[in-house]
Amino acid sequence: MFTLPELPYSFNALEPYIDALTMEIHHDKHHAAYVTKLNEALEKHPELGDRSLDDLLTNTQGLPEDVRTAIRNNGGGHWNHSFFWEQLTGERVDGSQLSKLADAINKYFGDYESFKTEFAKAGMARFGSGWVWLVQKEDGSLEIVTTPNQDNPLMDVAEKKGKPIFGVDVWEHAYYLNYQNRRQEYLDTIWNVVNWNKVEERMN
Ligand code: MN3
């Protein structure tokens, strides 16, 4: 059985950039529903019970057909949201002070501003619901990729694979109360609440 992780901060910790009500609904309703539905899907398949979420998501093609989509959507939803909460913070973190991360960002994107611009551009180009990710590839290089729905770059079905080190939810439920249709504004403001320490920690 999978369980909903606690948010590592209070609902209002990311204000004014991400409002408390959005955080509460996003965590307590949306994320909780992914966990409930993932558990429901797995209940019918006790033989999958001892497999980790990472194992299930990297082998979706090998899953029984009747639960494959449920695990991809809800298992992906659970993984992605757990990952999302962890890398945000109400305390300002200056990413440029982190040498390992800053060196990599500068190497692959020029500088932080160029990286942010490119990241937001990718998020804007993702049609409908999905995620935009910063991934580290096997050769150590960094790349920005996007996925539809609740897919992520770890999944065997992902078009572009890599180890996610940062990811932003661009489903409307992540920003609609505060930003309505203004996804660009949400993507421009999220940098105020990024825990770059966490992003760096995720790098190999
Ligand atoms: Mn979401």
C-alpha cells in the first residue's frame, strides 16, 4: 500500500507565489486521489505488491494490461507529486551559490536566466496537461524535456528518458486559482520557491 506523504512545509509556506488553497487542494485532493487509485489498481494484482514504484514505472510495458494505464497515470501521479513537493521551499535558496549545480547549468544552458527561459518555453509548448523536467542523462549532461499527463522521464514509455532532478507540474490544477490561464506567469514565478539544494542533491 502506498501512502500520501506529508507536505514538508505548511500550505501557506509558498505564498504569495503559490497560494495556500491551491497547495491544499493539490496535495490533499489531487495527490491523495492518485494514491487511492494506485492502491485500488494494485489490490487486484497481489503479485505486484512487493514491487517498488520506480520498478513499476520503469517497466510499464511488462505490467498486466488491465492495470497498466491505471499504474502509469496514478503511479506516475504519485511519483511526480512526491517529487514536486520536495524540491520547493518558502525559504529563498540562491542556486548560483551551489557550485556543482551552477557549473552544470552554466555548461549546458549558458547561465541560470537562459535555463529558466528555456524551461518556461518548454512548459508553454507542452499542450494540455503534463510536466516539464530538468533531467540528467547517463553521460551526465542536463536536458529539458516534457511529458504528457502523469508520465515522467523515468518511464519506459517516455519519449526522452533521463533522471529527473527538477520538475514542474503544468496541469491547470497546479496554478489555476491564482493564475487562471496564465501558465507563463506561473512558470516565471516558480523560481521564487525552488529548493536548489534539493535539485543539486539529486544530481549524480
Ligand atoms: Mn498536479
